[in-house]
Amino acid sequence: MFNFFQIKKYFKVKKNNKINILTNLKSSRIIVQGNQNSLLIKNSDLKRLKIGIYGNNNILEIDENCMLRDTNIIMQGNNLKVSIKNHCEIGGATIVCAGENNFIQIDEYCLIASNIEIRNNDGHSIFENEKLINPSSNIHISNNVWICQNVKILKGAYIGSGSVIALNALVSSGTYENNVILAGIPAKIIKRNITWSKDLPN
């Protein structure tokens, strides 16, 4: 449980929502509107985190041993889920999950740099003959993915484990293999069968 009296000035949470914070939040703000939303933050190192949940039956989970800085998570809609798994590091990102019945999942040991955008929704609806032609779509970033600065990841992207997304890349909808380097606008595979390490190159 969180210390409500210590951080209440940073919270705007409506009743009928479940909030479970098991760590200290530094210079962070949380807004939860709607009903039956669930927020679980386990023991992690979080600073300048901004969370906005607007809608019903949404779930946001941040697992253990993560380090997040200057990260803005927005959920707008119903039956959405955002999950950040154990041991992830995010230097600065905007994560937007919107629509109905969608998810954004970031698996374990991902290394995400600064000025990153991850969006499962175009922000506005486009219709053709009164039919919606740009619905929201899930995003899944698998284990041990390194995302370099200024990358944008758009709806419908599935990124395989052990991969690297190069500086300034724009990743659009599609399923990308494990252990590849993605680069360019739009991003394409430029190397296969790679591995990467946090160690500096010699």
C-alpha cells in the first residue's frame, strides 16, 4: 500500500478504482478517472512518472526492479492493459494505449532510451463510407530489446526478442524477427542473428 498522506497532492483518483503502489514515487503524478481501473506498481525506481487513466476496466502494471525516468503513460478507453515487466529501463518515453480491448506489453530486460514514443492508436478516427479504417491495435515488445533514442513504435508492431531498434527509427505495423537490427523510416531489418550487450564496445 502507498503512503497516501505523503503523496496525496500528486494524486487525483476517483472511487471504485484499485490502486496498489509498493514503491516510492518521486516527483510523479497519477490521475485515474472512470471505474474499475487497476494500477499496480511493484518495487522499482521511478522518477518523474506521469500516469493518466481515463475510462473503465483498464489495467496498468509495472513490475519489479524497473527504472523509469520522465515517462508519461496515458490510457484512454476501456478494457485496456499496459504492462512493463521486470528489469526494464526507460530513460524517457510517452506510452499511449487507447481504444477498446487493446494492450501494450513490454517484456523483461528491455533497455529503452529517451524521447521514445509508443502509440497503439492514431489519435483521431478516419472513416471511409462511415466505416472506421484506422482502429487501434496491440503492441508487443519482447524480452531484451534495446530501443535507441528518438524511436517511434506504432500500432500493430510485434518486436522479437534480443533485437535492436536504431536511432530515429519509425517502426510500423508488422511482426519482426528475433535478434535483428531495425533501422530507418519506415524501419526495416538491416542485420540478422545479432546479440547485444550493455557493455561499451572496445
